Amino acid sequence: MNDLLEQCRELAARTAEQARRAGAAAAEVLVRDGSELTAKVRMGEPELVKQAQSRALGLRVIVDGRAAVTYTSDLSPAALARFVDDTLGLARIAEPDDANGLPDPAELARELPDLELYDEALLGIDAATALGWGKIGEAAARAAGPHVTGSEGATFTRLAGVSAFATSDGFAAGWRATLALFLVSPVCDDEGGKKRAGSWWTSARFLEGLDPWEEVGREAGRRAESAVGSRRVDTCQVPVVFDPEAGRHLLSAFAAAVNGSAWRRRGSYLIGREGGRCASPLVTLVDDALVPRGPGSRPFDGDGLASRATIVVEEGVLRDVLCDVYTARKLGRRSTGSASRGIGGMSSPSTTNFVMRAGATPAAEMVAGVERGFLCTDLMGFGFNAVTGDFSRGASGFWIEKGERVFPVSEVTLSANFDDLWQGVDAVGDTLDRRAAIVCPMFRVARMTLAGKG
């Protein structure tokens, strides 16, 4: 993989220089080479094995303030020469934009931190081994309780690859990374012929970071079993506790409102509120690309700027907005090193590891402190308007009475304005769930509308 990384870095640098010599005022090149293994078991039998390998090159050129972005998977010298010329031709007929251009060279990454993103051991996993793990996890889920009668499968996925980026100003660097995911999804029978699905998963950069297959399966089965007997409740306004699985949906929606692209389009309810309160003093949100082994970590961003940690919300106060170089120029700001770049597109701001910092309340105490309310374990649908902050999503979870979970709940809707929701956070858990790039503890909102019966 080290040799592969060097090959991709050299290809990116050579193509950027080729574009400059062909007439580009500036050029950026992204090269990615990756492999994937997916193995799925369903009802104890292999259902899917997929192995794939790909390499592609993306090119962005700028001529007289006009930009064009293209990509190719034909990397032969003759094809690349035609590709560069064609991209320059597209740029010459594009609309000029003063914000087009490379970053200030002083902002480019100089030293790349070792963030431990690559695990050689994962590359040694073959399909037969992965299928065996799937059988173990699914069997544990199916043995979790009497209502587990079916399964949507157990799936192991491994991704590995390198990413190299170069500019015509002489920047050329890259990194290699791996990621593994194991998911188990059992199904339970319920009254009236209803099916209750549950799932659990583990994910990590390193093989050693994955939870045991049996544990994942047992937790998936427990969650499916716990949904049996779900019912609706009367419409009410009650405290709502969000477990990390549901809380990540809220954090993802909030991230959309602090994305510089949304601000550039006047598409966020938070515009003009920097330095003011947007959440409870218990809430601090940080986008941190430097978390060792983090699923969203990287040594530099899609513009070549050094990765960093950006405090977005500090004790309830909005401090910053995530920007790449282009968006920052449009907004009259500085980039936060938040550029993300696909192989065939321009850079745009995105989160890396978006972290809601842990608080001081143990999970058990958070539920115990609710006299009558709702523990939300899952959110469904797409019900967030970033312009107004209005939020409404389908939900499931458990009804709480006198600090105890008393029965499962489904087919209800949670709604609130995001200002009220985040400013109403009155407890934050002391443990972070770091399996995903959206990192979240359990937290409680003092009051939300739960729409059910009536």
C-alpha cells in the first residue's frame, strides 16, 4: 500500500503539472485507488460476496477565473493528455468567478500527522472468513429471544484504499486508510402479523477495534425483541431522552445548518447569530479531523489545508461555520479546513468527526430523572427545514413512567423548532459513542411534542 500511495501521489502531481503546461492558470488533481470486500449471510446461508477494485482521477482546472471539473478512469498517457485538453476546453467556456483559485500556499499542510487510519490486518480478511463471522453474529441474534423468527442478514464490509491530492503550485500528498463494518439485522414476529426489525453494528479503522461478532448479534436480537408489543401513545408534550443512535440524526441536521454552503445560499436559520446562544450551555460541538483512528479523520482537507479541530458551538454559543476555500471567499471568511472533494466534483464544506462533547450525567440517571416521557432510540424520515429550523421526524423507542422504561413505542412523530430543541437540552450523558463520524452521547430535551393517537 505504501508503493500504491506513492504511485497515486506521483500521478496526481504529474497530471497537475501537465495541466499547467497545457495552459491552466491553476490545477488540482485527486487520485483515489480503493478496494472493497462485502460478504453477507442470511438465515445461515451465504447470500452475497462482492469484491471490487477501482482507480480514478479527478481534475479541476482554472483559466482566467473560469473553472471546470472532470474525472476519468482511463489513466494511460495518451488518454490523460486528451483528458487534460478537454478539461481546459470546458473551462474556457465556463462563467468566470473571482472565488476560483488555489489556496494561499501558506495555508497548505506542511507536516502530515499519523492518525492511525490504516490497518494491514484488515487486508488479510477473505470472503470465507467474513462469511463465517456473519454466521456467528446472525446465530447469536436468532438465539436472543423467542420472537426472533427471521433475519435480514449479517454483513461484513471492508474498505481499503489510498487518496492522493496535488496542485499546480507544488503541493502533493496523500494518505492510506481502512474501515470495517459489521451489521446484524434480525426480525421478530409481533401481534397482528407485524414484523419488528432490529439491528446493531460495529465499525472501526482497525480489526482489533471491532466488537465481538456474538456481542453484536446478541445486541441486535435484544433490540429486535424489545420492540415486540410496540404501541402508539396519546399526543403530548413531554421530556425526550435521545440515545446515541437517534441523537446522531439530530447532530447531522445541525451540521447542515452550520455548513458554509448553506450560509452562502441563505439556507440556514443560524445566519447572523455567531456569538449568540443557539443551544443549552451544556452543549459543545466540535468538528475534529485529528481524532486518532476516527472514521472521519484525515491529515489534510480537500483543498490541501492542514486538518484541525474547529469549535462550532461552545457551551451553547455559536462560534464558527464550516467552510472550504471557495465558500470562505464567497462569505468573506477564512477556510476552517473543512473541504471535502469527490473524485468528480468541486470541493465543498463537510464535517469530519462531528463531536458533541460528553457531559456529566450517567445514562441511567438521565432516564431515572424523567417522571413521564419518551426514550427515543430511532428516528425515521426527512423532516428538517434548515432555513426555518422546523423539525419533525417519525420516531420509535420506549415510554418512561417514574424513571422506568415501561413499554415500547412506535408510529409516533417528534417535532420542535431546532432553537427550542437545542436550547432545551437539560442533561448530557457522560459516555460517547464513537462508532460513527457523528459522535454523540445520550442527551435529554426538557420538552418536545410527541404526536401519536388523538
